[in-house]
Amino acid sequence: MTKTLRVLNVDDDESARYVKRRMLSLAGHIVIDADSASAALRALALHEPQLALVDVKLPDMNGFELTRRLKAFGALPVIQTSAICITREDRHDGLESGADAYLTAPFEYEDLVSTILDVHGRAPTRVPASPRTSEDRIEIVRQFVERNLDRPLSIKRLAGVAHWSPFHFARTFHEVTGETPHAFVKRLRIEKAQALLTSTTLPLGEIARRVGFGSPSHFAAAFRSDAGMPPSEYRQRSKAAA
């Protein structure tokens, strides 16, 4: 027997929202419509939905960011939908933002119903985001950066780790640390490069790759800017001093 749920139906397209509302109603669910991310966040407090159906393309905030904000309130299951974000990478971005499932529109009634049953019945796989101080969240980001220096680390990605919007993340990060996120990431990359130059015989190109620079020339320019000398000279001086 299908359990009746309060489902938050978020889509700025009136026709698409109506179709999904009809499907949800036919399945016996109570539907709470929202035509924007801001309306969805207001509905979250007013109606306490038990599941959210979120379209990726919204007028005031994309569905990935809205999913992160919904998840910040607790273990609310979120199913993302989209008719335009249909690649494997899009699906990966959706799941990385915290979505529990991703449906490509148009989808059949049976697909939606079975996905809701699966998602709502699934044991939580993520720890609900509990209120943290800004310092706690920045520390989580710091640890994430240290583990992933060899990967692209955009403001958007780091903001997602902190469960903040990119603007709020950048502002708060600077307030807490005194550095911009970009300067922080660059400093850690240069520090790790210095350690590798001193303790290994790895080629400069390999060191550049391990600390996240796209090319040896970019690495050399960034290193010289921070250390005041090219990497090769830093290595020579370090060995001479040892």
C-alpha cells in the first residue's frame, strides 16, 4: 500500500508543474506547489513536506543549490527532475548536490511513483546537516581542500561542501580566515609543492599535477609569485641547505 506523503513540487513551468501534480495526486500524495526556489523554502517551513520534487532549472536559484539548502534542514528526500540537464555529468552534479534520485523528463507515472517509493523507503545514507558554526564549516572545507589538492577546486564546489551559496561562502571564508578561498587554495598548493620539492625527486611536471596546476608553466609562474624563485631553484637551495 502506498503511503500518503506531503510532497513539495518545485517547478517554474506551470504546465510541467501541473503534470507532476496530477501524477502525485493520482498516487495519493498531498501536493504543495512552488514556482521558485524562494517559494519552496517558504513552503518548507509552513508545510513540513516529507519529500521534494525539484526541477533543476528555476528562475531564482538552480535546483542543485536549492537541494543543498533543503538538505541543510534535515534528511528530506529530494528527487531532481530536468528536461534539459540530461547527460551523465548532469546526473552526477545532481547527486553530488545531495539529491537522492534524478529523473529525466518526460518520465512516466510509474517511474515517478517507483522512485518516490524507493527514495522514501531507503535508509538515510547521509548524516543530516546539523547546525554548525561558521568555523566548523570552514574547517570541513579546509580538510576537503587538503585531501583534494590535485583536483579542480572552484568556489562553487567548496561552497557546496560548506552547504552555503558561493557568495555567502566566499564572504564568510574571508571573515573567518582572513584569506580569500582562492588565496587559501593556492597557498596550500604551493606549500605541498615545497614539501615535494624538498623530500622527493619527482619531476616538476608530476609535482605540478599532484598539487592541481594544469601545466608546468602555470605551476612555475604561481610558485615564483609566492616563493620568489622558480621551483627548480627552490629545490636546489633546499638540498644545499640540508
